[in-house]
Amino acid sequence: MAKTKQTKNGTVEKKLIGLADLVITAAQRAKDPTMAIPIRALSNVTFNERKGLLEMGHKKQARSFFNVGMAKKFMQTMLVADALSELQRAELTTSLREIYYRTKHTIQDSHENTFDTQDESDPIIEDLEVSLVALREELHVRAENGGSVVGPLVLGDDGDRVDCAKLGKGGYSVPSIVEPEYVEIRRCTADFVLLVEKGTQWNRLSEDKFWRRYNCVLLTGNGQPPRGVRRLARRLHEEYRLPVYVLVDNDPWGYYIYSVVKQGSINLAFESQRMAIPKAKFIGLSSADPERYELPRNVGIKLNEKDIARAKELLNYQWFQKPAWQAEIKRMLTSGLKYELDALANKDFQYLTKKYLPRKLKEKDWLD
Amino acid sequence: MATHKPPVSAAKSVFPSKIPPQPPASKKTGPRADSAVTAVEMGARQREISVSEFFTKNRHLLGFDNPRKALLTCVKEAVDNALDACEEAGILPEVTVQLEVVATGPSAVPPVSQATRFRITVTDNGPGIVRQQIPRIFAKLLYGSKFHRLRMSRGQQGIGISAAGMYGQLTTGKPVKIISRTGPKAAAHYFEVQIDTKKNEPLVHENKQIQWEQPRGTQVAIEVEGRYQKGRASVDEYLEQTSIANPHVRLIYRTPEGDTKEYPRAYHELPPSPKEIKPHPYGIEFGMLLKMLHEAKSQTLSSFLSSEFCRVTPALADEMCIAAKVSPKAKPRDIRGAIAETLYQTIQATKIMAPPTNCLSPIGEKAILSGLYKQIKGEFYTAVSRPPSVYRGNPFIIEAGLAFGKAPDGATKPEKPAMPLAEGEQEEGDSELARVIRYANRVPLLYQQSACATFKAVLATTWRNYGIAQSRGALPAGPMVIFVHIASVWVPFTSESKEAIAEYDEIHKEITLALRECGRRLGLFLRRRERAASEFRRRNIFELYIEEVVEACNRLKGGKLPTEKLKAQLHKIASSRTGGIKTDETLGKTGAGPEGLPHSIIVTADGIEGDAPPTPHVSRTIVPVTEVPDGIRIEENRPSSKPGRRQTAKPAPAKRGARRDAAVPSFAKMGSVAQPAGAVRTRRKAQLTRKKR
């Protein structure tokens, strides 16, 4: 395993050094050093219906040094590349914010900083990920440990055996890098994976030992699931053939979280190959549920303008074109209300664990 | 009340609308019964009051409201008089102002900030005053030469200096001390005078001949209660502003702290002496007309009209008489009542030529420029003199000037070390607002700015059009001084203390036009500078970043990169991509300035505009040498700038070159000696009597 890591690192480092060569060659030929960066936007994303995931197109934008508008970004890209190669050589992993601090300094003889805020350095790291076709993990950049897992699952992490069934109600905090080289799945006896949007609902299910009764792995990403959580779900899905169900709020953002898990995100479409779970199912909260589960109207929240605009955007996305989905979103728009998962507590604190999910699973009431 | 103000009823009679004061009323009676006073009793109390008494009580009307302002007013009156006298006598003024702290009682001299009593000594090199006139000029209110004629001067009524003396007398009990000498062969006279406030007559305490080192001139010393404080509306500010609007004056100021400041003469030419004019028919009120008719010396109405008013020809006079259905041959004294009123209305309805404007003496664009340039550190100066205009029959001229920026000052300061900025921190922006300096007949106006027509016009001007930020209803923002001057035979002040100019439509319009012209020129300058700066920034960006990129590449390559070579290669690309040598020239890189601007006086900042520079002085290519372009752009290091170092972006076409030659030397000359050729001006030798307001 150590060996594979070594070779991989080697290639990434080579790619980073390639950027320096690009500048040197261009300078020798008296040309403007220019790098091509794939565009990370909806315009450069296609939905592959056969594979059921988002794929990045081939559109690229040129970033050249001798262009007033791009000069600073070009310089910043070189600085980030330098910092990343330093990580490679030292075999360290780091956070986005540390990269920002590492590359920030005041340019000689001026009042100008290389970076003013982290908002400037983060997109550059993503630029490098896509243009070098290297995963963030391969670049040794980790995100926050943003999720938790509990269930009949045994993991190996840095040689430690982690039995996710014996971690109380807190569970195991999912690291941002869960590649086999880092986290090993030793055993999994669950029947399915339940990915919950909100930590509060995950806590409820964990506390009620829902996973034990229904033999599942409970995952949460506290909002938009971070890469580690998505990757872990994908590995469980792929390696243990477990179906994945997604439980989110009934609002446009919930729908989008589901779609990111299923097809991948627009911003990092190139990672869908490795992250997306095209067979993931949307278990709730559906816009049909309030009626079916007799949620009173007064626990709904009125859709605001942003919600409505976002829902209309979703209606146009290629991957929401299935009639069931169109109906689902339109139903929400017609009702003018959104519902939080927490609203289920209106009926009973344990309504989610004892009534809602059991009935959903029994009726196989989910959207694809 | 009664004890405090003995001449109470008399004073009140000035304001007839007020109720006559009641004597101490006998207790519980109603207001009517016992306390009533008979007309006879009242009549016994009614008596005349003298002007001096009136102003003793109402000193705020003359600008003596508080000790600080009083000190300023005294200096101001003395300096204004000195300047008026010198100019009228055709002498380039040299005025020394000295402020000294005076101890009160037996105690030691207090520090300046604590001091409450000052001696003000103002010395000039003017014509001096004949001996007989000295007491009355300095110790009699409303005595002077300026009130009865329509001619532009600083003082108007003849109150100022005697009021200052009176204030001194009132607060310190000390007389005004005067030394005056009318020429090297005449003796110097020393006077100590006070004013008899009851009679408004001078009281001479001391009168002797003395030895005086000055061959000619006048010195006034007044001791007053006052407060000395720097800052807004201070003596210092007044003197500084005086020196801006009067660059022909050499002003020496000895501060109470014992320092000596000199405001040198920057302009070696006296302002043209204004002519006296007769009143214009439009400016006359009905009552005034009646009085004039009554006092007329002329035999016929027609000759009265044509001789007593300006711009009325005998033919026009006849025409007006006929239109008013009066005989042109009628005796002026016989015109009364309804006939007079018809005549008055006819005159107002008749189309009469605007009054002559040679009664005005504008400062002149050239002099304003040198004044601003001398006192205010800036990068760009411009001045506009409007053509004369008329309000209510009084001719006036508006002049505006503008000084922008602070580069020369900043350039001398050592560049402060680059301080890295933390996240969320920003480079300190300039939130400074423009400063407005206002003048009426060359006298700075320091109080009541917001009530003044000039200030309102500055606010009403849309400075944003000229690239200057301006919040709603506020002054424009930026390092800028806006200069506005009104010259008129009769400046319409809003009050007797002469602090703000009244807002006549005609005046407002003229000020606005002048300001807009200044603004346009400033906008032009700013745009040009911005263009040059952005080119520079473009290049600069690459130069800044090349260093970073090369270092990053070097580290990526494991530190084995020939960095100098790579840098040189990149610099070459950068230079070729930003216009190469041509840009170097535009940016003055060859001479290197802080902003890449050449240090010289540039009239046309760059040639991109083509052969027709948009500043309005294009048409002046053929005017005589004495004319100076109205917009002058100055970089640091200016005195040493030689014509050879001057640069324009493009080789100037012959026409522009000629203009430059015409323009620059004359400006350079202002710092040197003589008056420009062709500027011979007739100077009237004024009679050697001191004028006062």
C-alpha cells in the first residue's frame, strides 16, 4: 500500500512541477505563459443518462500571465502549486485554510497581499484539482471532518480497529479522506445505508438505535455531505452492494443534496466518477408526505423567493426530468410550503424512528 | 436693568417696535394703573444715541461676539485698512502683524493658550496719514473715504478700525497707539487716541513727533481682550488666506509664541486700481432717487439724470422723461410724489446698458494661481475669472480657483514602510472633504460659511461629473481647496459683520459657472492622470508578480532554476506587451516620478487628446505673453524645472509648442523679479489720506 501511495504522489508532484515548466518554456519562447483550466460551471457539465451521473465537459478557460485581469490569479495559482508540491515532498496533509495561510504574504515593495481572503485561494485549489486531474486527497488537502457514522461496520483507520457498532450514540467521525489507503472497510453486515442531512435527526436515530433494529449504517454529513461522507457511502454501495437512502428536508436545498449524492456536484463534476451513487434513493421528506403522514399545515414554512427561484432552477436540471421528480418539485411549489425533518417531532419525539421510516421502508415509498 | 443701562430708553428708541422700558412698577397694581407713564415723562427720557454707544452695546454686529473672534476682527480691520491704503497709493504692500501677550494686572505673562489680553501691532509701508486726520480716522465711527463712493475696496463703511479701537478701550481701557509718517522727509507722528463714545468724537491723549525707523507708513497698536487659538477661523488662517488672494502682498506675522512667519510676495504687480463710478439707475431705490432729486445741482431733469447716473446719455434721459410724461426741462427739485414714482418706474423699465466694470479690480487668474500655488501644496491648480455681471445695478465679478492633490508634500515625506495588511483590513481611504475659502473684495470670509452664497454654490455643483466623490448635500471629497472671490463695488453681505454673501440669483449663477469651469479642468486633469496611472499599474502588476511567479517556479523545480534569466525573459515579454518604450515615455519612467509622471510643469498632460486640447485656453495660442494658461499642472521639484526637462507624451505640434513657450516662462517669471512686459498699468497716485471703512 505504501508503495502505491508513493507512485501516486510522484505523478501528482510531476504534474505540479509541470506548471513551472510551462512558465519556463513560455518564457524561453517569448510567449505568454498560459494554462488551460476546465470550466467548473453548469455550462460545462453534462448529465450522462446511461451512467446516471454528471460529467465534466471539455470546455476550458485560458489563464495567462500577461493579462491584467488574470495576472494575479496566475501568480496565485503558481503559489498554491508550490505549496501543494511542498506537501507532497513532506508527505503531509493539510486544510484549505492552512494552504491559504501558507501562501499568504505581502508582495515585496508593495502594499499588496498575495491573497486577501481564503475565498481567493479555495477556488484555485479546485482549479488545480480539475486541471491536473488530481483528487483533492491526492493533493494532500483535506476538508473538515464533517460527518459521523454508526452501525454494523468495522473500519481500520491507521491500524486501529474501529467498530462502529460500539461507539455509543456519538459514532465515528468520518475523516475527509476515506480512500482505501487511509481507511479500510474490514467488515460490514448492514442491509442498507441511510444518509441523513441533519445531525439532529441522525442523533435521534442513533439514540433510538434505529440502525440496530433495521440493520443499517447511519451516515450524516451535517448539511451538504463532505467528500469523506459521500465517498464512504459510495464505497459501501460499491464494495458491499448496499442500497443508499437519502433523508433530507423537504426544500430545494434538500433535493439538491440528494442530487449531489446521486449524480455529483456541478462544481466538482469530475469527481462524480468516484463519488456519485447513481442508484441512491430519495426516501424523504417528500412533498407528498405532509398529506400522507398528516402533518398539520402549521408546521410548514412558507417558501421564500430564493427557495422558489432555486426550485425552478432544479426543474430545469436534466437530472430532475423524471416525471416523478417534476411532480415532486411542482407539488412543493404549488403548496408554497417547505417542511423540515424536525417538523415530524410535532407528532411525537420518536415519530421519525418509530413510524415514519418504518412505514417508508415497508411501503418502499421512495423516489429514484 | 435700570442701573446697568443708564441710557436705556434712548437705546431702545433705535428699535421703535419694542415697548418702552417700564420703571420699577409699584407692587400689586395692574399694568395700566400706577405704572403707566405719561407721554411727557417718556419724552423726558427720549434722547439721541450716538453710533458709538449703539455699537458699544451691539458689538456682535461688528464681529466682536467673543474674545477669539474679537482678536481676529481687530487684526482683520487693521490689515484691510493697511492694504487698501497701500494699493490706492500704488505701493506694493508690505505688512507686519504682531501679536503679543500682555499680562493682566501684576501677575506674570501667562502662556499663550491661557492669555486673555493681547497687543496687536500692524505696520505697513503705505502712504501714511496726514497728522490732522489721524485722531478721527482711528477714533470716530463712520468716518472715512470709502462710504460715499462706488468703488471697490476692502473697507466700506468706515467703522472697522475705530470699532476695533473702541473694543480695545472697552475691554482693556488702553488707547489706540498710532505712528504714521507720510514720507522720508516728513516727521513721524505718535498719537494715543480714545473715542468719546457719547459724542462719537476722538479724544487725543498723546501727540508728539518721534523718531521712527520706517521712512513711510503707518503703525497701529491696539490692546484688546482676546483669545488666541489656532485652527479654523483663527488669525493664522485669516493671514494665510489673505496671502492667497493677495499674492502681491508681503506679509510678516509674528505669532504670540514668538515665531515669525513670512508670506512672501509671489506676484510683483499691483492689482489695477479700480475706478470710481456713479450709481447705475437699476441699483437705486425710490427713496434714494427722491433724495438725489432733492439735492440735485442740475437745472433740468434731463441733465440731472445724465450727470448723476452712469450709462444714461442725454438722449436716453430725454427719452425716459418723455416716457414718464415729465418735461425733460423740469427742475429736479419739483419732481415729487406720484410724478417721481412714475419716473422711477419708467427708469426701471427702460433698457439701460450695464454699468461699466472698470470700477472692479479682479485678482486675475494669474494672481490667483500664484497665490494658491504659493500657499497650498497640490498637484493641480486652476483659476477662472468670469466676465463682469450685474446685480441690482451693482457690477460684480466672480473668480474661482481650485487646488487639488497633495503630491509635492507627500513626495518629500519618506515612503512609509509597506505594512502587511491583515484579513479584513483595508488601506486607509481619504475621507477628507474639500475646503472652501471665500473672499469678498480680496478679504477672506471666515465665519458663517454655510450661510454664504459661495458655499451654497459649491454644494450645488455636481462634482461627481468631474470625477470627485460627493455625498448628497455635502462638500466634495478629496484633497482640494476651492477658492471663490466676489469683487464688487458693493458686496451684498448678509449682515454688518461681513461674514457671508447674500444669495442673489445673478451671483449664484456666476459662481456656479466659474466653479463648473474649474471642475471641468480638474476632471480633465484627473482623467489624464488616471490614464497614465492605469498604464503604469498594468506594467506594475506584471513586475510585481514576476518576482512571485519566478520564486514559485524555482521552488517547484527544487531551487535549481536560473532565476535571473527567467526573470529577464518575463520582463521582456511584459515590456513588449505594455507598449514598450512608448509607455515608458508616457509614464515619465525616464525621469522617474512616484507615479511615473515626469516632474515638470505640464500644460497638456498627454498628447492623446490630439491637437486640440480641450481646455478652453486653446484659443489663447495667439494672446500676448502676459496671459497665463488657466490650468497649470505642477509636479514636485518645480522651481528647478527647466524648459528642456518638460515632457509631453507626444512631440508637441508646433502650435502647442508655441503655446507652451508662451505659457511656462510667464509662470516661471512670477517667482522672479519684474512685471511682465506689456503689463504697464496706469497707477493713480492717491491722495495721502488714509482710507478707512
